[in-house]
Amino acid sequence: MTLTKPDTLSRREMLPLLGGALAMATAAPRAAVADQSGSTGKPPSAKARFVYVGTYTAPGTAPGGTHPSQAQGIYVFRMNANDGGLTPIQTAVILNPSYLALHPILPRLYCVDEMTPGAVSSFVVNPNGTLTFLNTQMSHGADTTHLAVDSSGKYLLAASYTSGNFQVFPIAGDGTIGPLTDNFQSVGNGTGPNPARQEGPHAHQILNDSAGHHVFGVDLGADKVNVWNLDLASGKLNPNTVPFAPIASGSGPRHMAFHSDGQHAYVLSELASSVTVFDYDGVRAAFTWKQTISTLPPDFNGTNTTAEIRIHPSGRFLYNTNRGHNSLTMFEIEPKTGELEVIGWESTRGQWPRGMNIDPSGTFLYAANQNTDNIAVFRIQQDSGKLRFSTLVNTPTPVDVEFGGLA
């Protein structure tokens, strides 16, 4: 991999530059600190599995960070099915693997290298959950911040924040990443109250809908969601008949999630601290506005930006992280309309919760507190969607949390 030169720094406030090649190590973060408050009551349906945590790495300071990172790469853990706690088993050393994706079929894991210039990398997931490096491809974008494997498993999709473009890479039979097949440049800029964040396009997420028929690129800078059809023969992104969905000006859409019913989509706006609900036509890949709701309590007067959005596997609840308020917003999803009703807010027991995810069984929610170097684990109450604190895992500058196979 070609590393960034010292005079070519990241958009993310001088993100880390390490002076070595990619390598593997078995350095462990600080041990998990358990709290038994979440381990009582009905036995969990969760099963022990491997968990992968992406980070911003040393020696730099993460965007929105308060201190230099001590992280070295991707942290691999074994999950405790009783309380959700995480036991460290490996660190795969790589630069700024801030977002991760697992292949739906092959035992492979992919990460962004959020640098300037950006890149994407692949790893073998070994039977014991550890990672072995495979290869890296340059993304031809600046600060590659998000990636996903398309539903066919044939292509890796990526979003590069600073340059505002979206990339497609073929995935070979052995899981390695092939040379770029497409590079879509988003255009436009928002006209909201934060021009410093919306002076041009800023690609923040790329994903399929729940049926896997279309591809969507969330652009924070241009206040829109691009819509494409992926040609599986050529790896090209062809604009959809309805080429994009506009989001309210100045909102700064960051991430989105599709409901498993195939009829509703939820867009999380970072700058406005809101979730917008759309009726979704999966045939036309078209959105119709339904509702916009704040992620914050009405009496909160501080500064906040949102970061991650997830829907519970049951389809009944939706959660997002708030950076500033340092909380998780809990919503109930109305089954017929898809509209949201606030359940409440839960402290993340830390600062700047950037990433968040729910284990596949729907038992535990993990909130990654970037600036306090910990991950808060909550047990999800299946009847109400409320969160009950379970345990706190100490690990440096956590960003994204992804779930692998059974351990």
C-alpha cells in the first residue's frame, strides 16, 4: 500500500500517519470491565461470536477527537453471550480502518483506509476469528470513509468523503479486491447554516436497499441521496430513472437504513440532528417524504451532531447516536406507516459516540465512544426497545462495530 506523505494530510483534522507497512499483531487493548446490571433477567438469545472494531489510529487525533489516538488498527474480540462483554484476541495493524464490512458469503473482511489518498483493504477471516491481510487497492478518492459489499457479493462499494465520490471494485473469487471499475463523482452543495461542512459534495455512505436491487450514496455536502443501478457485468453505477432523493437543505444527511419490510427508508441527518422517514418504492427506487423527527430532547440547548443509525432485527425499533448530547435515541417504529415515536434517550456512558451496532440476535447494542476510548454495551428490552446498561469495554478510539461468525 502507498502511504500518505506527511505533507498530504487528511480532511479529518490531521488524521494519523504511520511510518510502516501493513502488518499483523496480537496486541490487546485494555481488558473489558464488566457490570452485572445487564446480565440478569431472561436469558439472552445471543450466541458467542467474533466482533470486529474499526478505529482511527495513532499517532493522530480522530475527527472531533480530544487526544491523540493509541489505536493500532482493527481490534478483534470474542463476545460473551451472557452480558455482551468483549474479550480481545487480536489487533490487525493497519492505518485508519474506520469502517468495516464482512462479505455475506466468503470468510473475508474489508476496511477503509481513511487517508488522503484513500484506500480499501481485504483480510481473510480465519476459523478462530483472527484476520490475515490480503491486499489493498487505492480508492481514487480522498478520505474513504465508508464501504459495503453489494448484495451479490461480487463488488465492494466505497464512499470517499473529502472528494465527494463513490467507487466500485470487483471482488475476486479468493476475496481480494480488484482494480476500480467505476468512480462516480457526486455534485452540488447544501445551502444550510454550516457552509464549512457543505461547500461541496461529501460522500458519507454507500449501500444496497433491503432487496439488493439498487445502490444508494448518501451525500452530506449536497443534501441528497444518489440512486443507481449496479451493472453486475461491468461494475458500473448507472443512474436510476429517479437519480436522487433530495433531503432538506442544510440537514447534512450522513447515514441511512432500510426497513426489512422493503417499504420504508430512514435518513439520519448529521447537521440537523434529525431522522427523516420516507415511504420507499422498491421497484422505482423512489422516496416519498413521510416524517422528520428530532433526535434530541426538546430541552437540550447544546451542540450536537448525529453519527450512526440502526434498525433492530425485529423491525420494531430504531436507534441513533448523538455526539454532544452523548446519547442514544430510542424510537419505536409504527408497523403500518413506518413513522417514528420517541421512546427516550440513554446515556452512552462516554463521549462522542460515533459508531453503533446491534448484534444479529437483537439482544445487545454496542455504542462506540470515540473520545473516552470505550464501548458501552446495552441489553435491549425486547418488549419496549428500551436499553439497560450491561458492561463497558475499554478499547482505544473505537469507531465501527461489526459482527462476525460464531465463536
